[in-house]
Amino acid sequence: MRVLAAMSGGVDSAVAAARAVDAGHDVVGVHLALSRMPGTLRTGSRGCCTIEDSLDARRAAERLGIPFYVWDFSERFADDVVGDFIAEYAAGRTPNPCMRCNERIKFAAVLEKALALGFDAVATGHYAHIVTDAAGNRELHRASDEAKDQSYVLGVLTSEQLAHAMFPLGTTPSKAVVRAEAASRGLTVAQKPDSHDICFIPDGDTRGWLAERIEPQQGAIVDRSGETLGSHDGATSYTVGQRKGLGIGRPAPDGRPRFVLEVRPRTNEVVVGPKEALAVRELAGARYSWAGLDPVASGVTTAEVDGGTSWFACDVQVRAHGEPVPARARLAAGSASAPELVVEMDAPLLGVAPGQTAVLYVGTRVLGQCTIDRTTSALPVDAAAGSARAS
């Protein structure tokens, strides 16, 4: 099988490529140039896609004895990931650029090019596991190492993309094993730090980065009753769940801290309130997809007459390293609007914002995902109103 190994310049992708070679595949290494002006060097664990990373990837490929190329996807990345990130923040939402990169670059643009060139699969260093059932259907599952599991950020993959995906590290018990293997193979990246933060904001200053791209406009900070408590210099600097840096200057009447509950781009308002007001009992999104067979074809649930599905039990995870929460979900189809995936949690979740991704699990299997469009508060209507009056 001809395999395209996506080599980021880190230890995980290098070992994944090595294992693909060991498995007898015809492997070609490719480094994705995602920045139009890549930095020369990384700063510890900050940043990626630098010139240093491309050189590390090349050295790893040479050590493995496989051909190596650099593919320039900087323009596509700027439009589909960076541009989306800016647009989502401007709309008062909280995006996940890693999800968009996997969805639109690594397993869309790159896979499309790989298939056109005659490759059968794209291998990456993600910690996730693909299981093939008796009928040949592929399922995405959590990695064996729960601490490194990256199935959440792969929840956007479709059955067609899973058919051409390869994750050689999925059953590895720990990252320490990967590093030891890299050292034994003579790979110079064996002890290279993992990259963190948003790759195109290597200094970690998301607030400052956004201020250079979205002109800050002063607006009001209000409570849930609409009372003005202070002002801000740009709503894009605030995210749901934020506690520090509100700049209100006076405490709440009950002395408890306030949190950002909502960002309203149309009115340029930031809504704040008590921590309990962050709790949501339901979330929903119209942009959904299934990782493999859909719930009906999988036998997880049944179809209903209106085109939706009946409720089914699952776990929902809304952050890459968040805890899965027991829930029930259904696909709700209506004549007045597009179908949406609706999820009701058994216990409220705190700080869930539109723009985040909700990934559904049944056991270890990733069933599907949706980009959150709306949430419903867990507070009873009368309690919410009373709390608003008190604040």
C-alpha cells in the first residue's frame, strides 16, 4: 500500500512514519508548509511549522530512507483555518482551529491531493485507533493511552476520510514508549518537546493577535438584567467562562466573582454573571457529521417518521482534554430549519460556548460531532431571573 506520511517535525509523526515502513508499506514523507512566513526556530513547546520543524522532518525521513517533500498549503490554511478563526471570534464564537485544520487541511486538501497522486492512505502521528468491523466498516476509537488520546480533534473525520486514514500510534501504551522507540531508531527528535497552543499564534497572546486583525471597539459590560457594570475595549478579547481581566472595578453585590456568560457581537456587549449561570443542560448544532456509520446504520438508535432519530445514550466531550459527560442525543429534523444534532447532558456542563465542538462517544468509539450553535441554561427560568435581579 502506498502511504503518505504527514511529518510535522515532531517525534510522534516520525515514529508513525517509521512504523508504516516497518509494516511493509511504500512510504513517502511530506511536511506541510502552513505558514506564509514561517519562523526560523521554535521556542520550546511553542509554535510549529517552522523552518526548524521542516528540517527535523527531513532528517527523520532521511534516517528512515524514504522520499521527502514539502507541500505548500499556506494559502489554503490561511483561508480555511486562520480566516475561519478570525471570523468566528468576530461573530462572538469560540472556535477550535485544530478541528478545522484536521477537517479542511490534513484530511481534506492533503488527502485529496494524495489520492490524486495514487496514494492509498495518509498516516499521521495522532493518538487514536481505527477499528474495522466484520463488514469492513471503519470506526474511530480512543487511543490506548488515555492521557494522550487525540480522538476528539479527529471527530470531524467522515467515513470516506477514515477509509484512507492511518494512525500507527493508536495502540501505543504511552508517549514514553514512543520517545524510547525514536531514540532506538536514531531519530534526533526523540526528546523534542511537544507543541502546544495555537500553531499560528506561537507567543500564546491570542488577545493581542486578534486585536491586530479585528479592530477593537469599546462597548459595555452588562449583567443578565442589562445593567451596565463597566466597559471593554473589544469584545473579541473575552471568552465564555473567563473570570480574570474583566476590568469591572467593583465586586458583585454578593461578593462572589463574575464570569463571562456571553459575547454579543451585534450590540458589542459582554454579559457577565455568577458561576452557576455558566451551567448548560443542552447544546445543539446544525453542522454535524458522523465518524463512520451514522447512528441508525450503527444500530445505536432508530429513525423516526419526521426524518430525525430517537434519543440514544452517549458521552459528550466539548474540549480536547475535557472529561466526557454522560448524555443523550438525537438528530432533530424540522421543516422550518435545517436538521440539528441535539445533546442533553445528564449533569450540567460549565462554560460551553457557541463555536466549540461537541464530540459524541459510544464507549470508546467516536460516533460523530457538531459545531455548537446554541446552548440552553441549566438554571430554571425563575432562578435565572431572580439571580439577574440580585446582580
